[in-house]
Amino acid sequence: MNDAQVNEKGKVPYWVKLTIIFFFGWIALYGSRAIVGPLMVNIGAEFDLSKAQLGSIMSIFFIGYTALNIPSGMIGDYLGKKKVLVTGVVLFGGFTIIAGMMPTYVTFMFAWVMVGIFQGFYYGPQYGLSSEAIPKHRITLGSAIINSGMAFGLSIGYYISSISVGEMGMSWRAPFYIIGVPIIIIGLVMLWIIKDKPKAQPATENGAPKQKVKLTFKDLFGNRNINLAYITIFCSIYGFFVLVTWLPYYLETERGITGTQISTIASLMPWFAIPGSLIFSWVSDKIGRRKPVLLIMLPLSLVAILAVPMSESMPVLIGALILYGIVGKISTNPVLVAVVADNSPRHALGTSFGVYNCIGMLGSVFAPTLTGFLSDKTGSMDSGFYFAAILICIGIVASLFIKESNNNNEEAKV
């Protein structure tokens, strides 16, 4: 899409509009996920669940989410990214409301996994659309702005649950209704704003129809840098979802913090991710490289994760959460997205991002249940944080092997 297409007669450029609405899309995704964290004690008490079973609430959710990432990217590339994206947002908003109505653990889990499935419609089509529309020299910064919606969503979700249930005494089901309605509205706004690529006339070359480029296995897994980005995002996301899922519970049960204090402390991580994401993304775009930035952020993420269980005072714990916010998964993701965008074939952007997020989000499938399992076995949640730290070490090693030129525009094939 060229500048003439993007700039609509002096109005706000299309890519800016797209960045803003996708920012709200990530608020919707992470807001709906975050409401569960502060409610885990309430849900566990009502359904009489162990920590492993509590963790399975988010693991089951992310099984549905992860399973749909690759298909949704492929369907978006074939049928139109806008159709897949808008359908997913409206339906996951609807099922969020339905989940709050479910009377038993089994029916709640069914509705909750449906939320995950329809959230799985989002990632590949969204980043396919944004990568087509955002100018290349602003792709990392644009992705960072979009990704900052995660931070707002996490904080909003935490506060919705803490205030409505912890402070106002509402049922633990109320946050599902409160967040569900705005999500549907966001989906309808997307329907109005997004301009999916029309089904154009067949491309021609020298007057003859141009042969359609077929997607191959090599397109997705034949590039060294993309494979290393897959490994790194898995390790990063695992640690992130240990914190997202269990931090409110950890603060309440092992640090003795209650009420809105839980949301305030837990929200430090996403709020500090916003400047961290923008700064590191700007640096990455400025120098035209991704690897040096990753090799600063990931080791600092490791320090922050280790500091959570090792801290003996609240100021140190707060400092660790702030540090993780600045350099953790939310800030790392735009840089890794740029690695994928730099190395992916243009005809398979939606699918490439779907695969990237699918592999990465496997970390979100394992993190909640495995952390709960380790906690049940050891009697402490500290073991879950230490295991997350081991995986971040693996992500650091993977990033070391990324190959890029000074301009970061050349593909590094195996």
C-alpha cells in the first residue's frame, strides 16, 4: 500500500487508524484474560479446585487460542483478513459474557475455551493487515504501539475484577459481563475502519495472468531467523504467563497483599512495559537491527524473573516487576515481530505471524498448569518462577544465533 493510498486527502493516514483500532483490540484480548487472575481464589472456592486445576483454566483457554492461530492466518490470507478478524472479536466478546453465566466448572470451561478459540482469530490477520499498511521504517514502532494495548488490557482487567468483586462485593461472574460488552463494540468499530485488500483482478505479467505464489513449508520454517524468533518468543511468553496468571494469586497467598493493592502492584508490570516497548522499538528501528536489542532485553528479563521469588522485601519485588515490565515479553514482542516481518515472504504474512504466535503461545498453554503443578508438589510457587528463568536462558541462546546485516533487510537462510 503506497503513501497515496494511506493518506486520504489530508486526513489521518489509514495506517494510523489501523494502529489505533488494533491497540484497542489488544486491550480487549488482554482485558478479558486478566480478569481471571484476581478471581482465582473465588473460582477455586466455588468449584473446589486444586492449584493445578486453577492453572488449567488458563491452559485450556490457550489451547483453544493457540490451535486457531495457524488456521486463522491461512484463512485470512485466503478469504480476507478483515472477515476473520472481525468475526473473532465479536464472538469472543459474546462468549466472555456467556462464560460468566455458566453454573458448573465443566460448562464454564467450555465457554472459556470458546473465548480462547475466537481470540485465536486475531493475531495472524491483525499483524498481516498492519504489516501491509504500516510503512516499513515505522513497522517496529507501530507494532509497539499496537502491543501496548496488552499493558492497558492487563491493568484494566485486573482492576475490573479487584474493584467489582474485591471492593464492591459483586459476584466473581460480574467482570465477565463488564468486559464482554465493550469487546463486541470494538469488533463493530473494526468492521467500519478496516479496509481489507479487495479481491483484485488476477495479476498480469506481460499481458498474461501471473502465476499465484504457493505457500510452502519452506516459507514458514526455511528461514534461520524466523525459527530462532519462534524459539525466543516461546521462552519469553512462558515466563510472561507465569506472571500474568499467577502473580495476583501469589501476592495474595504468599505475600499477604489484599484488595486493590494486588491490582496496583500487578499493574506495574504492564504500565512500565509501555515506555519500555516504545523506547526499545524506536532503538531497533533507528539502528535497523533487532539482535543487539534482544540481547539487552532478555538477560534483564532473566534478572527480573529471578528477583520475584528471591526478593525478601516488597520494594525489591516491586522493582523486579517494574524491570520486567520495561524489558519483558510485551516490550520484546515488537522486536521479534520485526524479525518475522523482515524475513517472511509477503504472500504469507498472515500465516507466518499465525505460526509465530502459535508456537509462542504454546508457552501460555504450559505455564499456568505447570506452575500450579510445581506449586502443589513443592508447596511454594517459587519453583514455577525458577523454571521460567531456565527457559529465558534458552531464549537468550537462541537470540545469539540470529544473523542479520547492518540494515536488517537481508534474509538469513539456513
